[in-house]
Amino acid sequence: MKNFALATVLAAAFCTNLARADDAAKPDNDLSFNVSLTSDYRYRGISQSRLDPALQGGADYVNNPTGLYAGTWLSTIKWIEDLPGGSDSIEWDLYAGKRGNITADLSYDVGFLSYVYPSNGLSPSANTTEIYGQLGFGPAYIKYSDSLTNLFGNPDSKNSGYLDVGANIDVDNGFTINLHAGHQTVANNSSLSYSDWKVGVTKDFGFASVAAAVVGTNTRNYVGPSPDNMNLGKTALVVSVSKVF
């Protein structure tokens, strides 16, 4: 399934007869910055910040005529420090790709994403690179990510995959309903595979956006490194405030 999904998106991305959205009002090049504060940094349902708040920010560049983009993003984390020999409190993401429209309602997005932990000190390294392909239809999407490296330090886990389906539905007065379900498969480590979900809402106030979501996983016990055997995948309310400028 994963190879078919990625092949479909890649074929669509490089087809010379793609229909394009109307970008006449957009500049050729966009550069934006973002900053956010979240009550708990959840990644694929698992807390990266030991259920504590995290500070995050990044920058994005988009060339609108071609759909090519690149960006970087950083967040404070705690999970690496909780591992024996681990000594990093920062996640640094680097990504690039191409996105556009196949029809007025059908969109695509393909690219790669590297998660870098500059001084993690772990063996195997926690650094991870994935390629991804996404198809969107209106507010809904389906996305598949495949790891080109070991997955976040798990030995012999190359080609682990994450399936992500969801929708971001605009409603009245600047509200957006956020729905997500995902499944992480860890190659050669089936006991670590799990599913996660999110139901939330985002409100754009103009000067900033506020989001609140209930996030959970099907992990029942201790997940990942943490003091006192915390369940880092437990169901919880996550609140964040963000600004794009």
C-alpha cells in the first residue's frame, strides 16, 4: 500500500499536464516565520516534552509558481535527556518538497523531512529522515511517511512507516475543526507500533491563533523514556498559541 500511495503522488507531482490553482494574487516568493507555545509537544500522539510545555518556532519559504518549498522548525524537547547517554534538549527539523493541485479540489504534496538532534549522543543516533507523499481533497487528506534511516534511534528500524489521515474543516467566525487518525509501524519492532488520534479546534484571532485538542494513543502503559514510568501517550488536552508573520 505504501509504495502505491507514494508512486501515485509522485506521478501526479511531475505530470506536465497538472491543473494549477489560481495563484495570480500571490507573490512569486513567500517567506514567513512562526512561533508558538504549547502546553505539551505531542508528535504522532506521543509527548516529546515529558507532558510539559514547549517553545517552538520556524521559517518557511515557498516559490508559488513552481510549488517548491523549504523550511526549518525547532522545538524544545525532553525525551532524549531521559535516555541513558542522551544530552539534547532541542529538535531541529529541516524539510523541502513540492506541492500543487491536480484539479481544483485534488492537491498533492511530496518531500522529505529530517529530524535533527544536534548533540543527542545516542547510538544508534536519534537523527531521522523521512520521505512523504500526501493527497488532499478539499479539507481532507491522506499522507504516508517512510523512514530512510533508523526511526528515532530504534535499531534496525529503517523503512518504518506512518499513515496519517485527517481533515481541517473551516467553519464560521475563524474556527477550524481539526481531525486526525494515524498509525505508526516500526519496522522489525512490531511491539512498538501503535495508533494515535486527535480531535480539536483552532480559532484565528488575527493577532494569533489558539488551538485546543484532545490527543490520545492506544498505548496502555509506559511509552518511551520518562521519569516515574509516565505514559507519554495518554489521552490529554493540549492547548497552544501560535503566530505567523
